[in-house]
Amino acid sequence: MRSLQKKFASAVAVTSVALLALTACGSDSGSDAEAGSFPLNEGKLTICSDIPYEPFEFVKDGKNVGFDMDIAAEIAKDAELDLNVIDASFDSIESGLFSTQCDIAISSVSITEERSAKMDFSTPYMDDDLVLISADDSGIKDLESAKDKKVGVQQATTGEKYAKEQGLTNIVGFEDAGLQTQALLAGQVDALLGNQSVLGYSIKDKEGFSVVADFKTGEQLGIAVPQEQPKTMELVNGTLKRLTDAGTMEELTVKWFGEK
């Protein structure tokens, strides 16, 4: 999903921008410990997440909620720490810069070989693929019929990468999935290309819009952990195993996606 998201940092200038893009959401984001220690902030599990990205992470009634947020809360409980959420740009997560301010990053991050060179990943906690969505009267039925149309993607995601690889020439990039969906509903783009979980959720109650094509990319989502942090990885994987073995992960999936 947030697969190859929000543009790769290419030089020092881009790195600086990505660092500045990390802004605290709720509690103090200042680090009380040296980089590389756990936890970075005493008494807190600090996570980086790119908000909003429904139903994984978004704000409702002033609180951070969603599928990823429920998982993060369980990890914090197992660590006996308070949960501290930093709303971070996906650039900072995808590039690995999140490790300067966060213990982990959970933001529907697709596991890729390129990312694995910058961070470590937990065991996968969700399978995901790409879909093409359009209005029922758009005439778009597949990639071929979408090639000359405006197709909205989220910047730096696997959806954007796949759209380019498939030869789509009129790609419109958006900073987040909310803006991407709004553009389709407002008629600013003709179709959307992105991960099935997020885009399927975004139109599930919208009449006149549907999934017109599926692309089996084999994507899996993982929780990002800074490199050389085996204890943090053990904590994260331990929580994921507990949730899976107890059936809680399936319950959370039904809660947020309505799937069985």
C-alpha cells in the first residue's frame, strides 16, 4: 500500500524537508534518550504514521483511530508503555528517517526489497493488492481503457509505480488517499489506482463507483522497525503473533474492513 510512497529522498535538501515534515500529534515528540535506544521517549512507545489513510489511520472525535492504531495500541500494551503518535509524512517513513523520532512506523507500509535496505520489517500483518476504481458511467473497464484518462494515485506508493509501469500517461498524484478519493468523487480525475483495502473502503458507501479491475501484485504490509533493533522487532512480532493466535487480528479486520 503505502508502498513506494511519497517520493524518494534524493539529496540533502530532500532529507531536510522530510525531517521537518515530522510533526507531533498529541503528546510530546521530543526524544528523551539517545537515538538507537528503546524507547526513544521514556515511558512511551512512539510511533510514526502518515495520517489520514482510512481505515488504517485517521482522526475521529479528536483521537487517532483505525486498524493500524488498534495494532499499535496492542504493541504499546505489551511493552507496558503509553502510546505516542507522531503524524509523519510518508517520505520520512519510506526513507527510513522515521527512526530519528520514532520507535516504529506503522502506516500500511508495503514490504519491498528497496525499503528493506533502509529498515527492517515485522512479519506481514495483511495481504494487499492493487485495484482500479472508476465511476460506473466512465467507460473505464481496465488499464487499456484508462490509458488516456486522468488516473489519480497517491504519491510515492506502489499504485503510482504500477501506473507508470503500465504506461498510463495522464497520472495525477495526490499527497494522501483522502485527497485522492475526493478528486474522483468531484470529477477531477476519471479513475483511481491504488491498494484494494483503502480504495475499496473509500467507495463502499458511494453509489455509482466500483472496482473495475484487480491486479495481483502480492503486496504485504509490515511494521517498520529501525535496523539493528532486535528487541523492538521481538516485541512487535510477539504482539502480531498474539493477535493472530487469539483471533483478534481477524476481529480487527472485520471491524475496519467488514471482511471475513
